[in-house]
Amino acid sequence: QVQLVESGGGSVQSGGSLRLSCAASGYTYNNYCMGWFRQAPGKEREGVAAIDSDGTSTYADVVKGRFTISHDNAKNTLYLQMHRLKPEDTAMYYCAADFSSASGRWLLSSGGKLATWGQGTQVTVSS
């Protein structure tokens, strides 16, 4: 059974940085994509960033230039490095893995409808 466990969330001031991690286990697929989504109170879940199995990354416009997604294959861990955080980045951040496709663009555009999800980690940015 696939399991995704996020960590690294917390509270920071505007302009600060955080790195989220997502430890993945329970699968043997080689062709898949992973990504990060977030959901703020009262808002719909939105895609933040995704990475293909070949390492190609895709970002939502609102985080381009501030967030970097990466994947350590040896550790089966997905990361999201976040810099220059803003109060509007405050949300629950979820890790997702889609084993039906290797395209990160698909993961984001589909809203993760075929994805396996982690339990989430809270990020709070104060002004």
C-alpha cells in the first residue's frame, strides 16, 4: 500500500523559508509523477508544483521563482523548498503521487483526481 508522509511545515514570518518533505513508501513503480497541492481555509485545493519521473518540474504561476520542487530517488522523498514566503501562502500542503501518469503537468491540471495523497502539513506565514 502506497503511503505518503509529509513533514516540515510550521510558522514563519513573511519573507522566510521552509522546506517540506514527503516520504513515500509501498510502491515499486518507476514511471509516475509527484507534486504538492495546498488548500487554504474556505478555498479550493490548488496545485503548487509537480515533478515528472524524468525530473521535469512544473509550477503554478503564483509560486514560480520562489518555490523549488525536487525528488531524491534514493530516499524516495519529495521536497518543496519555499523561499520568500507570503501570508497568502498559508495553507495545508499536501503531497500527491500519481501512478497513472509520468507527467507533472497532468497531475496539476487534473487536480490530482487519480493521485494518492498524504495527510498534509500546515504552513502558516505571518505578516
